[in-house]
Amino acid sequence: MFGKIDVLISSEEIEKRVMKLAEEISNDYKEKAVVFVCILKGSIIFTAELCKKLSIEDVEIEFMTVSSYGNDTKSSGTISIDMDLCKEIGEKNIIILEDIIDTGRTLKYLVEHLKSKNPKTLKLCTLLDKPSRRLVDVEADYVGFTIPDEFVVGYGLDYAQKFRNLPYIGVLNQE
Ligand code: PRP
């Protein structure tokens, strides 16, 4: 069963940090067209909140569904693309939006996959980074928070598809 959820990052802290990330990205991409690629399902809330705060005008939001965890708290290690991008991205500035980088396998796989589509530029933005769990070499260009090795839920992140709706990032203590 589920245990108590302790708040790790409050909704106010997330709000402030996401605003900063949006300002940083807006500054880096002034006058440029950007396609944000939201990696479903975990990045849905982060994508919505970040994109609302951008001050650049030429913005598109696209979606991919990628999964690696199943219903466990540990990554299965097998990445599958359940829904690919539905448009050409050659000559576009792409920013991948992730909720979390854990082992790094998902992002590494995604980077290779999207690079094969020849984007003009490709950058990575993650709300959370758990570098202590990294198994493959991948780093994000924009990081919201670096967190310790705890299983976190909320703000898009789930345990067995639940808790994505929490407005904060919490640590799920399992009983
Ligand atoms: C989570 C998360 C990242 C990935 C990170 O997705 O959203 O995409 O795992 O883990 P990694 O760095 O070890 O590869 P998940 O497969 O749980 O799907 P979800 O986004 O639908 O929850």
C-alpha cells in the first residue's frame, strides 16, 4: 500500500523555479522559433506551466509518449516509444521537456532518436535531475532541481499512474 507522502519541493518553489527556467529559455531563444517536445505522460504539467511563462512568440508544442517503468518504482531499462512525433523537425530548434532524468536511459534514447530526424538544434530541459542514479552519460541543458535518490511523485510524476495531480513534488514512502 501507499505510505505517507512528504513534501520535497513545494508548489511555490516549483512555480518560482519554472518561471526562472522560462526566462532563461526565452532569453536564449529570442527571435527564434522553438518546438517543445513534451515527453508524456510525466512532463504534461511541467510543459503546460513552463510554456505559459515563455516570452518568445514562435512556439510549438508537440508530444511523444515514451515509457520505461511499467508499474514499478525501478526503471525496467527497456524504453519504448508508444507515440512518436507526428511532424517533421528538420531545420527546427527542438527542446525536449522531461519531468525527471533518473538512469538517463530515456533521455539518451530520445536524443539519438530525435537527432536522426536532423533538427537544427536540440536541447534538453528537465524539471528534476537525480544524478546519483545515472547509468548512461546524458546531461540536460536546463535543470529545475537536482534531487536526492528518493522515489518522487507529483507535478506529473506517478507511482502506478497515481499522484500525477499533486501540485508539489513529494517523496513516496512505501509501506
Ligand atoms: C519516467 C520519466 C522519464 C523517465 C526517466 O517516465 O518521465 O521519462 O522515466 O527515467 P530514466 O532516466 O531512468 O530513463 P516513465 O517511463 O515512468 O513514463 P511516464 O512519463 O508516463 O510516467
